[in-house]
Amino acid sequence: MRLFNLFIITIVFLVFAQLSAQTSIYVPRDVNKSYENGIRNYDGTPGENYWQNGSDYNLNVEIIHPYG
């Protein structure tokens, strides 16, 4: 009888341990929204709707040396 009770307690413990190990990780709403909108993929890479601002600059520089 005592061995049977120990067996039941062990089974219950293992079931609860397994259930608690499968909780999902918290994902903030704005990050989850970017997944839904296709801006980011779940692995972190840019999605099909990802966009990024860009610009090109042309600089003209003149260096005036004080000794020469």
C-alpha cells in the first residue's frame, strides 16, 4: 500500500512538472502585432512587409591647414 501511494504521488508530480514546463513565453503586444502584420518572422528575421528608411549623402569637404 505504501509503495502504491508513493507511485501515485510520483506520477502526479511528473504530470504537473510536465504541464508547468509547457507554459508559453510572454510576448509584448507590439512585438506580437509585428508578427501578425508580417513585419517580422518568429525567428527574428525581417518578414515580407519589413521596410527600412534609407538615404544617401554627398559631402564636399575642404580642409584648411593653419601652417601651410
